[in-house]
Amino acid sequence: MSKISPQAIIEDGAVIGENVEIGAFCFISSESTIGDGTTIAQGACIYGKTTIGKNNRIFSHAVIGSIPQDLKFRGEEVELIIGDNNTIREFTLFNPGTEGGGSKTVIGNNNLFMGYVHLGHDVIVGNNCILANSAALAGHVEIGDHVVIGGGGVAVHQFVHIGDYAMIGGASALTQDVPPYCMAEGNRATLRGLNLNGLRRHLERDDINEIKSAYRKLFESGQPLKDSAAEILKDSKNSFVKNICEFAIETKRGIPYERKTK
């Protein structure tokens, strides 16, 4: 049985699941769907066509699904989709998609979004990610699974892609793509090596050693990046190595690392 405060405003048409809690002074739009077991604390607002999965925790004064901060937006139908078991802390702001980006912002499962995090329009977030306080993702940013964006105001430029198990250091300004398993930091952020602490929590030692070897060949050999990636791809059967090499070949914004000459 759901527990809904009489001071909450829930528009006709909203779909509320089982065992949902909605606090005082919340607003839930007519197009919203709230999954079973989700809690929405006092003062949070859910706007537009927003679908929220099961067992999410949304804290006070979060603003979820308000229209994109994009001057090209003209009121077309767009949506925000949030998976299961996410924690969305105070004063976060999540925007839906835009027509030019596929009309959807999509968030996976088991993520932690700390206070004041902003997700712009058409952002895609994978699973098991942590975004620390005041991280701001501009429109069309895509991040993979198990990504950590560190504490203290990280800014991520539009269209940037961050691969699986990557980490971005606190107070960084990121304008280019960060490959899987890597760590980047600074303003402007550049690669600082592999996210070894994160990898050791999730991957086997042999796989980490293979990734280390690939990283050295990609970013420390002095050869052109895409040539190195194609060469490694031909010889390696390791799925993690293939992942980082394919990312290096497919990057559109480039990868921020120090180019070495022979």
C-alpha cells in the first residue's frame, strides 16, 4: 500500500505503483509513472513524461523531468527514463531528451547521484555509476557502467563519451572522450593512467594485466592512436582490451592524452 501525503499534488493520469511513498509538497505530473517501492521526499518535483522504475530513492527538492535547457526545444514530446534502485539526492536536476538527440534521456540501474548533480538533455547513464556533488553533464553526454565522477564540481562538455569503469577526478573540466578503465583529471582533463582501484574491485588480475599492456601500447608508444588500436585488435582475444581499442578507434571528440614522439 502506497503512502502519499495529503499535501502532495498528483495530477490525474499519473501512474503510481505499489508501496510508493510521496512526501508533502511534492508535484507529480499527469504523464509520470512511478515504479513500485520508490520513495519521493518532500518538495521533490516530477515533471513531464517521466518514467521512474522500482525502488528508487528521490530526496528533497530534486527536480526530475523539467523541460530541456536547450533553445531549440519547442515543446515537442520528449521523455526521461530512470531504471531501478537509483539514489537521487537533494537539489539534483535531470532533463528529458530533445528531438535532435532521440527525444530521450536514459538512466540505468543502481546509480548514486549526489547533491546538485545535473544531467542535461539526451544524456545516457549506464549502471552502477557514482556522480559526486555538483557534477554537471551537458547535453548528449554518454557514460558507461561503473563510472565514477569525483567530488567537487566536475563539468563534462556536450557529446563527451566516458567508457566503462572510468574515473574522472574532482574539479575536472572534461571536453574529450575518456576510454574504458582509464582515469582523467585536470582542467582541461587529461588521462592520468588506469583506474586501477576500480578495476581491482571488479576484474581478474590477468585481465587487468592485459589492459595495462594495451594502455601502454595505445598511449605511451608514440604511435598514432588509431593505428595502435587496430594493431592490438588484430592480436588480442581479451574482451576488455577489445573494448578499449574499439573505443579509441570510434572516438569522435578525441582522447585527451600527452602525445609522445619517438
